[in-house]
Amino acid sequence: MARAAFLFAVVAIVILARWTGATAQDETTSPEQLMSHGFDCFSCHAINKEVVGPAWITIAEHYHHDPSKVPYLAAKIRDGSVGDFGKIPMPAHQDMNNKLATYLANYILSLNGALEGPPRKYQYKNSNGEEVTVDFPVFENYQGRQVVTRDIFGGFEKYDSYCFRCHGFDAVGGEYAPDLRKSLDNGMSKHDFFVASMEGRSSKGMPGWAGFFDADELNQVYEYVEARALDLLPPGRPPSQSD
Ligand code: HEC
Ligand code: HEC
């Protein structure tokens, strides 16, 4: 337990170090910059797809781009929200002043476009010779060799830096935390994986990674763990372009 508390402190310090590097927080900064560098919005949201929370264009359409909703949304951004789109809570952002929250709410309401279509499918044979289908590429050819994609390798590196301490090397489970391969095998969806990872479960010793990873970075970790769960990757460092 003492060890878990220590690890938690280390994670907290790393996160703090990232936050102090944040860009200036005012309206001369573009909304995208603010949401990715100053705040943690792109950990849980994307413009045209659901992540932990709804896509920005889904929110804009839900409120019919109605400017009179700006104060309501600005208050939600600052105070947090639950129940407007589902059961998953959005954390509060009390460190954001009302002017900035209004600026971001205006920007979100102004967005429109199409939601991302269904993902492509990729088929591979796993180590037991079974055909498995995934919605992301795992391997590619590089100079005549089969290597893993940059995203999978990035996921391996991030897992191996931040998750292995509790969840075990090579994602096999640890003393303090469950085997994430089993979680996925037992039916945990990608969305649930993102919710647990970004929001954390602080009472159980699982830190939240929102503000530390953006959605694309956590997606790499997800792809790596899913490829391990499907027996597409053996334990250890996967072959990469830089070998
Ligand atoms: C840890 C995940 C998480 C983070 C970080 C996050 N959100 Fe959310 N957000 C959600 C969830 C989940 C919902 C849906 C809440 C609900 O159903 O009421 C949501 C809803 C919203 C809504 C719609 C609120 C409503 O009641 O209609 C807005 C606007 C929004 N988020 C903006 C932001 C902004 C701006 C940031 C960054 C400052 C941010 N979010 C950061 C998870 C998050
Ligand atoms: C300080 C220890 C610690 C670290 C570091 C950690 N976790 Fe966890 N994690 C836990 C614990 C403990 C649980 C179990 C929580 C519970 O019992 O509900 C957990 C649960 C989870 C779950 C839910 C699993 C399930 O079956 O419900 C996911 C997903 C997860 N962690 C992802 C991650 C990812 C991704 C990382 C690295 C970015 C990470 N964790 C880093 C301690 C940790």
C-alpha cells in the first residue's frame, strides 16, 4: 500500500510538471491550443468522434448551435456535468475563468460537420493460428521487414513507462492492478477502457490520465494492450522501424 501511494505521488509530480509547461491561458490563444495544452479537453473529447465524452459536433448539434446556450455550457465546463449525454461525469475545471469558458463554449457550439464513419477492419493470424479482426492496423512492412505500426510501438513505450508499475510488464497483470488483457477479453469496450483510464478510480489506486495523455496517445496504449490481448504480439519489445 505504501508503495502504491509512492507511485501515485510520482505520477502526480509528472502530471504537475506537464501542467506548468502549459501555454498562456487567454483568448489570444486558439481554442485548439488551449484545449490541448492549457487544459485536458482533448483527453476526453475530439471534434468528430466520441472519446470519453461526446464529439464537439454532437454537442453543437444537440444545442442546435444556439448562442443563448453559451452561458449554460460555460458553466458546465467550469462546474462539471453529468446526465446531459449519459452517466459518465465530466470533471469540473474550476481553474478556468468564466471568460475562457465562454470562449470555448462559443467555439464548440460553432462547429459542424460529419461524424467519423465506421473504422476499417484489419485481419491477422494470432500466435495460435486463429484469424482475428481488429479496427486498427498492427503490422506494416518496412524495408522488407514486418514491424509494428508507429502507434503500436508508441503504445508499448507509453505502457512500459506509465502503466507497467501497477499492471505488470507486457500487460500481464501486476500485484496492485488487474491484467488489462483479461479486462478486454472479458468484454471491456474501448470506450470503457478510455473512461477507466482517463477518469481513473482514485479510491482504488487507479490514477486518472486526463491532462497527461490526449485521446490519440491513450489510443496507442489501448491498441498495444488489445494486440497483446488478442495474442498478436508476444511479450517483450515489438519489432519497430527504428530497430
Ligand atoms: C475526464 C474526461 C473529460 C474531460 C477531461 C473533459 N470532458 Fe467535457 N465531457 C465529458 C463527459 C463524460 C461529458 C458528458 C457529460 C454529461 O453527460 O453531462 C462531457 C460534456 C461536455 C460538454 C457538454 C456539457 C453539457 O452539459 O451539455 C462540454 C461543452 C464539454 N464537455 C467541454 C469540455 C471542455 C471545454 C473540456 C476541457 C476544459 C472538457 N470538456 C474536458 C468528459 C470530459
Ligand atoms: C498506481 C498504480 C496504477 C497505475 C500506474 C496504472 N493503473 Fe490502471 N488500475 C490500477 C488499479 C489498482 C486498478 C483497479 C481499480 C479497481 O479495482 O476498480 C486499475 C484499473 C485500470 C483499468 C480498468 C480495468 C478493469 O478491468 O476494470 C484500466 C483500463 C486501467 N487501469 C488502465 C491503465 C492504464 C492505461 C495505465 C497507464 C497509462 C494505468 N492503468 C496505470 C492501478 C494503476
